Amino acid sequence: MARTQQEALSQIATNRGVMVFCSNFSLQTRRDDIAFVPLSGLPDSRYSLVWHRDRANALVRAFVDTAHEAVSAQPA
């Protein structure tokens, strides 16, 4: 079991797993030991912001507000 994306990539690189990532992840992650193969026919991905409930602060709230505004401004 991988707890982080980097752990997952390490397991994939050592032939101990596979994982589905969003397509933009392959553009941001350059590794010669891993093949990123596009998948088709899947529903669009959805993102969520997640943080520890007890660690919300002004910076987290500002980021959430900014992200919400940016998504709301996108055409449907």
C-alpha cells in the first residue's frame, strides 16, 4: 500500500503495482522508469481540497476561497 504519490511511483518502478493518475500528472512527473499510458472512456476527474479538520487557519481558508472563485469562474 502506498501512502503518497511518491511511494506509489516507487512501487510501480519496482513492478509492485499500477495506479491511475490524472493526465496532467504525467506531464508534471518525468521518470524514465515508468510508462504513463493514456486511458479513454473514463468519466472526467474531479478534484477535492482536503485538510485536517483541526488545522484550518486563515491561509487554508484563503486558499479554499480562491480555488472556489477560480472554479466558479470557469464555463460549465
